[in-house]
Amino acid sequence: MTHTPHELADDFPEHVEQIHKLRAENAHFAKLCEQHHDLNREIHRGETDIEPMDDAHLEELKKKRLALLDEISGFLH
């Protein structure tokens, strides 16, 4: 397991331009991206013990991130 944050550009490299365009044009999509960014940072801090958290909480955060990625993916396909 790496402790590198998962940025949207890393998860969807073929959609980088579309992500930028949607962020500028769609308030809901922009909010999803911001939520993903915040959640991603929280997971990264937990994985690197900057903010220690128990495994159950970390897994719950990861499930929320996956749900956000699914919703974001819906805009891209």
C-alpha cells in the first residue's frame, strides 16, 4: 500500500480536461470534487499517522471516497 494521495487526475487521467471543464461549469460536480479532495487528504493523514485513527474509521472513509469516485465517474462517462 502506498501512502500517496489519490488525486482525481490520477484516477481518471484520460478525463483531466473534462474534469476541469465540469468543475468550472457544474456546481454539483465541483462540490463532489472538493469533497473528494478533503476526504482524500483525511485518508492520507490517517494512513501516514499524521492524524492517527483506528482501522474501522479509515475503512469507512475509504468507502466514502469510493462512493464519491463512483458519482464523479458518472459525470465522466
